[in-house]
Amino acid sequence: MTEIATGGSAPERLLVLAALAAPSADERVELAKLAHEVTDWPEFLALARLNATVPLVQRRLEAEELFGLVPEPVATEFRTVTDHIGAVNDRRLAGALELLRRFDERGVRCVVLKGMLFSAEIYHDPRYKRMNDLDILIELDQVETAIEIYRELGLFATSELLGKAPKVRAERSHHLPSFVSRDGALVVGTHWGLITPLTPYTIDYAAIWERVRRIDFYGVPAWAMADEDNLHHLGIHLPYYKTGVRELGDIWNLARHATDLDYGLLEREISRAGTESLMYHALSLSHRLVPSPDFARLLTGLRPRITRFTRYDTARKIADISALLRSRSTHTSRIEKAYTEFNMTAVAHEKRESFARLWKDLLVVPGDEAARMSSLRAPSPLSAVGARVSAPYRLTRVFQRDLGRWLFPAALAKTVVDLGAAYGAEATRRVRGRGQAVRPGIEDYAAELGLTRADLQAVLDSQE
């Protein structure tokens, strides 16, 4: 029998088991036993919500004929969340299929990444979790063709909210700005790389493209990376603090699904890319919840090559199962949204509001979010203060890891400059009179795209 979440309570172990895409016979027996032991179903639902895995858990309980154990008020809440996510995902999938058809017709090799791919190949369920967007990988020389197809389908680039046309900046970025349908149903992340070139990591994209394979994606021709490259991508792309079952489940389920995965190849690619610390962190968290002999061997090989901070911080995260299952934080997303909204407008008071939100979220982190970042389940008053004091440092490390050492502080400095410029432009306009053009705000940009401000906010809010 697989040792799942050793030391966890019945609800915690049940949550992990219910997130297995294909549990073994022994695991199904254990799952049924644990389901009958759960007495606090509202707590279980809260844990599933925190880990963003409500649909997957409900689906597994239903498949095992155990969902009837859930009291009706709690079952109703499960269904409400699952049905909402399902409806959103259905619209997103419909848009994705039409887009992929266009790519195939134009001869663009379009690789489907992460959740959308796994929904078809591993979970066999396009509703298994909330899909923020359709992430794809295409070759750099096909980007302009992709943009043409987006235009044909009526999608707009989020950069156009800043008055900037989407451009390839391969030396600074690995993706285009998101393209969004006007009803918000489809959001596309277009990548020619898997991580920003501003980081010290070196991914062998030529080798990745040699290993891609043709797939049938819900009846539409598409492409997928090799399993080894998908697992590598999950590890390097794992948000440092958004580490719930929603994210970690894809790692262990991919490894269990890909029974012929070449771990020697994976280790060589990790070494070549210099991503040992990223992969050690991701695989350690996954291995703590769903142990894997293959992961254990790989982690042993990676351990001598990781940073001291990664070794210490990862050990702290996996020390307690209960804390790990309650440590998922989306606070970095709030900061990213505030930064996006700051750049979406040239109106001084709108910039001030988003500027204040951005800096407050960076420097004054709520106590519950700070506790999650420090893996504290029931912190003492002293440790709670320590977590809040250290949170800005932790956040800064994460953004520097994801954006590059110097780009993040440069971006923060630019917000100060831009805010001052916005107020300076407004003062100049007042002095010179009404003849001066009024700089556009969020509503003005939205109107140019045939949207309302509420439409734009809905798109932002759909991104976790």
C-alpha cells in the first residue's frame, strides 16, 4: 500500500488520496476506510477549498460511491464550486479547441502545456480543476502567425490596455502578453520558452522540440512535450508559495501516469539547465505527500547541488503534513494583479490606488498569509510577528527568482517614477487648461476594446 501523507489526520490523508488520478486497489480500500472515519466534513471541505481541489475530490468520492457520506449542506457546497468551475472550464475548452484547429490548419506546432494537457491525458476530465488559461508552447518563428490567428478570432492582448502592441522580446521574456477573448471565456498564454531568460537557468529548447509528440486533444490535433520535459516544466514553474494539492497533484499524478519516464534523462536536463534547487523544492513537497522511490533517488542526487536556503526552507515546509496542506498562498497573485492594474491606466488617482495596494500587499502581509509562507499552522504570538516581519523578504526572493535578480527592484522603482509622472502630467494639464488631452484611464482602454471596466476586472479576477 502506498504510504500517503504519513502522520496526517484522516481528513488530510483522504484529501491526498482523493487527488490521485488513478488510485490502486489498496489505495481505494484505504480511501473508503478514511472516508468513513471523517467526522468533520465542513473542515474537509475547507481543506479542499484551500488546496483548490474541490472538483477533483468530489469526482473521486463519487467514483468510489462515497460522496453519499458527505452531509447534504456540505455536499451542496461541493457541487456549487464544482459546477461553477465546470461551466467556466467548458467555455474555455470550447475556445481552446477552435484555436488549436486554426493552429493545425496553418501548420503551427502548438504544444499544450500543464493542466489543459493533463486534463485529457491523465485525469480524463476537463473539469478536474480551475483552468486559469490555456498555456501553449510554440516555436519562436511561428509567433507572428499565432498573433494573426488571435486577431482572426477577435482576441486582444492585455498589453493593448497600455497602448502597446504585443511584441516578441526574446532577450527579455519567454512569452507574449496574455490574449483574451472579449467575453473573457478564453485566456491564452503564448510561450516560446518555459522560463524567463533573465534567470540563470538554461533550458535546451532544441532538445525539447526534438522530443515533442503528436496528440489527439479532445478530437483536435495538437502536440505535447515528452513526459520528462513536462515534469521538468512543472518543477521549475511551481509557484514558491502556491503549493497546494492542486499544484503538487499534477506532479505526482504525472509521475504515476508516465510509467516509462526516463529519470536519467530528466536528471541530465536538470543538470544542464541548472534547475536543481527548483526541482528539489518541487519534488520534495510532492514526495512528502505521495512518496515515490524514483523521486527519492532523484532527490538524493540533487541534494548536494542545491542552495543552502532551498535545503533549509524545503525541510521546514515538509516537516509537518498538517502545515504543508494548509500552506497554499495566492498572495503573490494579488501583488501581480495590483501591478497589472497600475500599468493599465494613466489616470493619477487610479495609479495611486493600485500603487498603494501593490506596496501594502508587499510590505504589510496579512497574518494568515504570512503564517502560510512560514509554514506555521498555529503560530505563537512571537512566531506570528516573525512571520509578518520576514514576509516582505520572502516575497522579494520569490519575485527575484521568477523575474530575475534586477528586474523586480527595477519594476518597483519604476512604479514610483510612473506615479510621479502621472501626477506631473495632470498638474500640467490643469495649468495649461482644457485644451490638453486627458490621458486615458482603465475605462477608456476598455471602451477602445469594446469592453467595460467590469469585463476587464472579471478577466483579472479569473487569474489566480
